Amino acid sequence: MDEVRMSVRLPRDVVDFLGRMAKENFTSRNAEVIRSVRERMKRVQSGADEAAE
């Protein structure tokens, strides 16, 4: 897998949420960000995301 390192500024509530989810899922905040983005990618690719907006 090709990886790119990047910095992202996030609101405190998002960071707190990622921390809680990472702890619940025994994973890292980075893994939670990737999971969230991939879920969104799937919705957009399936067309479901546009229908929800």
C-alpha cells in the first residue's frame, strides 16, 4: 500500500471522538480516520451519499 504522510487540523470534538472510538475498537486514531474516510468513499461511490444530502 502506498502511503502519504499529511497533517490535518481537526476540531477538538472530532479528536475526542476519534480517541473514544480508537479506545473502544482497540485501534489507533489514525486507523479510525482511515475507516471513516473509507466508509464515506463507499457511500459516494455507491451513490448513497448524494441521496442522503
